[in-house]
Amino acid sequence: MQTRDEALAKIAATILDLETLATRNSDRLDFHELSVWGIKAALEAAYAAGQEAK
């Protein structure tokens, strides 16, 4: 079973194409332009992961 942080990192990587969710103290690395449909897909995946964890 994945931890919450592992599940979020996987969603961020696969859906949002983010290398990491860690703060790197660089605007270029910490801020990203994301489409609303990508954000929606990530939120749906996070919701589904939460439902499966119950």
C-alpha cells in the first residue's frame, strides 16, 4: 500500500508531469503552468486514491 505522499507524487508525475512535489526554492522549478483539464484529472485521481484507501 502506498503512503499518501507516495500516491500524490505518483499523480503529480504521471498526470501533471511534475518531477517532484518538493520545494526547491527556485521560481523556475517550483511554479508551473498547468491546464485546467490536467488539474481536474489530478484531483479526480487523488479522490479515487482516497476512496480506494478507505
